[in-house]
Amino acid sequence: MAKIAVLTGGGDCPGLNAVIRAVVKSAYQYGMEVIGIRDGFRGAVEGDFIPLGIQDVSGILPRGGTILGTTNRDNPFAYRGADGSKTAEDRSPVVLANLEQAGVDALIVIGGDGSLKIALEFSSLGLKVVGIPKTIDNDLMATDQTFGFQTAVATAQEALDRLHSTAESHHRVMILEVMGRYAGWIALYAGVTGGADVILIPEIPYQLHKVALAVEERAKRGKKFSIIVVAEGAHPEGGEMVVERTFENRPEPVKLGGIGAKLGQDLESRNGVETRVTVLGHLQRGGSPVTYDRLLASRYGVAAVDAVLEEDFGTMVALQGKEIVRMSLAEAVNKLKQVPPTDPVLLVARNLGIEMGD
Ligand code: F6P
């Protein structure tokens, strides 16, 4: 193996640069060359490649985002061009030709479920691919943890710390809406570590009267403020998730958002306590990765190069317990990891008396 190409796909995530750096540094140890593909699979279709030498990754370990750029739009198997307006075409042969022309022996795809599915399709066409799981949502079944998750939780927890002071001073209910798509990991971990009184997650449909009661009971105990964390995918029992917008022709056609505002209105009209809503949004995806994510990202990058070296293709690296393992991409994709009823952190939340809305 002489030349590896690497790309980042899907939403950005703290730790992407740490992975890119680890891939380049580790490949360098083995005398392998690395090139970067810009803006995910768009760059693979357009042949937008850049050399990635040791100097190019110097100093990027603490940086958020990705030096390669990313997109959650472009699927080479249904490609619509940069403006997204054309009819979908299968441009996978172009990708294969571009990589061959650039002398690429193996491709490392750093992405969430959508990008890893594309990686799997290329693998079945004979491309030598290794995947690295990425998402702040931590919702991939194949791995105990994705890098970026801990940083997102730390950001949400800090927001909760800040909201506490205002909530207490003004005797208000403060609602923090966090990301996570169809999984409540960010809300659960941030809620427990940020001292939330109520945590609402998609896995546990909530009953408004339970949430209202938790706020009222706190007030009776002299605590005239309450802190609620709500995951963007949370919804009332018998109700729907709140969709902020929909997209045509995208791998992920739905963007969730707005449950915080709905809950705030419902709660205020029910118990009359002044309520404010903060939507943390993309702040959760930005900034420097925390120690845990830098370490996990570095381990993933090194492990992916090991997989290339051992010619173990069609695989994804994953964290299981303390070990980084390899599993087939086919086994890894399409499996959503939600918070199970027996999750230890969920049980801690319940034993702390945090209202989960059920
Ligand atoms: O998957 C990561 C994530 O940040 C989700 O938590 C969120 O629902 C979504 O991406 C937002 O996507 P976009 O960047 O397209 O707004």
C-alpha cells in the first residue's frame, strides 16, 4: 500500500481534524502517502484532491471542524452537482476513475451512517475502503462511543451551568433544546452532569402533566426555578417529533427542531410559570475537542491505517469496551443506537430523582 485517500463526510464534529492528523502521521510512519479529498464525496466526484503531508496536519489537533471540508448533500450514487438542481446521476464510476488516476490504493471514510453507507456501496464495487465512525449524536450501534459526543455534552453541560444562574435569579423555568436526532444521548449525559431537573428524550415520550408536576413540586420545596433539557427528537406521548425543515434529495431529508418552544408554550399556559427557551444548535458541533475525543479520534485514525496496512478492507473501526476493534461495514451501518430502558446513566438519572416525563 503506497497511497491512502481520506475524506470527511456528513455534519462536522469536534475531533475530525484529530483523526485526519492521526491518519497522516501514522501513514507517514509506514512510508505511505496520504491525499485529502475536499468536501466529502463531492470532492471524490469532482477530483478535488490535495496532498496531505506531515506539515499540512501540524497544529490541527485542537482545531474544530475539518480542514478537508465536508457536506451532507452529495451522494455519488445519486449525484446532483454542486447546486443540487440536476437530476440524480450515478457518478460512482467517475469516483473510481478519479481515485485510480490519482494512484489511490485505499480510501478512509470518516463519517456518520450516511457516509458509511456510501463507503459500503463503494466497497461492494471493489474499492478498498476503511470507515471511521463520527457523530456528536453517539447513535451508531456498532461503537460504544463516537468521537465528538463528549465535546458536545461538555458544551451542553456548560450551557446548563449558565442557565442555572439566570433561572435562579428570575425564578424561571429554563428549557435547553439540544441535538441528537433520534437518540437522547446528549440530552441524558448533559442533563445528568448539568444538574437538570427534567430530561426529555425521544426514547421516552413525555406526559406534559408529569413535567408540570415536577416544576410545581420543586416550587413547593422552595425551589422557584427549574431546568429542563429536551432532546430535539423528544415528543409528547401520542404526539409527533417537531420538524424544523425538510430537504428534497438529501440522504437525511428531515431536520428536527422546535420541541423546546412547543414545550415552553405548553408548560407556561399550564402552570403560569415564566419560561424561556434556549436552542443550543450548532454550538454543540463547534470548537476544540475535549481530551476524551482527541484520544478516541487519534486511536481511530491509527487503527484505520493499521487496517489498510493489513489489507482488512470493507471494515469500520469501532470502540468496544476499552479496545478498538474492526467490524464489517455491512454489519455496522443502518443500526441506530438509542438509549435503552436499562442504560446505566438513565438509571442514575432516575435514582437522582430527575423527571424523565413518563
Ligand atoms: O447528526 C449531527 C447533527 O448535528 C444532529 O444532531 C442534528 O439533528 C443535525 O446534525 C443537524 O444537521 P444540519 O447541520 O444539517 O443542520
